[in-house]
Amino acid sequence: MPSPTTALQIIEDACGLTNSIGVDQTLTAKEVSDGLRKFNDVLEEGSLYSQFVYGQANQTFATVATQASYTIGPAGNWNTVRPVTINEPAYATVQGISFPYRQVNQQQYDLIWFKAQPGGGTDVGQCFLYVNEDPLGIVTLWPVPSAVFSITFSIDRVLSAVTNAAATITFPPGYAKAFTYKLGVELAPLFGKKMTNYPDVAQIQRETWGSVKRANRKPPVMQYDSALLTHGWRNWRSWP
């Protein structure tokens, strides 16, 4: 179990890596503020990599009849932290039965010839498009829901910003070291330090960043289009 730490401790340790501060030196309020800003930049950058965030969380939302698109994020139609990445598949739940939604990209969605097609009965599962807009993301369902039902998405966790340098923070094993070395590289220029003089710090930063990604790596799962799973010699001969 990793020991809790503070952003201030990570900032101080990061500065020490490049001798930006002395052993007994205390950071000024301005230096702490700059360090916290850079630390949040590191957290934000980490959230961009699906292999850097530690895990996913299923989140369930309610659809609205005849509404295809929903904003997602703070105070959006679906009020939560704005996702950087939504994983597939999602699934709708109707009368206790789950219906899968596969994810499509913008080009695939654009090729749907009748985007206003309504869903019917329990035939609710088809596809969804996620557009990573800011400040709110946009999720579009197809076909358009014809009734209210619950839909569940697997959303990568986001590394939340730290607002108080003295507040206690806890990360899984390996993260504090990765953040310290990454922040050391980021802060060095602010203190007039050149990373060419500290190649070992840069090397360890790359190694620790990579170690966290490897720890979070998810094995790929092969998937097939359902049309290819139809049995029969005739269908096999009809493949392009």
C-alpha cells in the first residue's frame, strides 16, 4: 500500500533532483504556486494516456425519449467528470436485459444514411459516437432512443487536479515516483537548470513513466463483425 504524500512534498523532491533548491532551502510562495501549476499539468498529461490512468469506472446514465445527443461533464446532460476516453462496448439495460452499444468514430457515424432513425421496442443497442469536446463531451446514440432506459459506459478515470499543495494525496504504487521525476524535468527550466546536465533524471523519468503504463496495460481482445460469424458454406463463399 503506497504511503500518502502531498503535492508540496512531490514538488520539493522534484526540485531536489536537479539541485533547483538546496537541502535546507524552503520554496517561496511563488515557487510553490508555480510548482503546483506544473504538477497539475503533469496530471493532465497523464490523463491523456489510457495506459496511465489507473483503471476504469462504469457509469450509468438515463436517456431521454427522442433525444440522440447528450453533453457529458460537469453540469451537462450527464453530470460527471468530463471523460477523456470512453471505452467500448457500452450497454443499455431494458427490463433487466443488456443490449450492447459498439463505439464508432466520426467517419463511421457520418456514413449512417438515416441518423434520425428511432429505436423500437427492446431493440435499443446499436452504436454510439463520443466527441471529446471541451468543456463538455458529446455522446450521440444511434438509433435515437424512443423511450427512457439506462445506458452504462466504461470511462477511464481522470487524474484530478490538486488545488492545495499541502493536502494529502494518495496514488497507486509507482505513481509518486513517476510524478516526481516527470515534475523534476518540467520544473528544471523554471530554475535555470538544463536537463542535459542531469541525463540520469531524464532517463529515470522515462523508465518510471513507462513502468506505470505497463502496469495498466490491458490485453487486447479480438473482435469480429457479427456478419462474419454467420455459419454456412454459402455465406463463406460470399465474403469479399
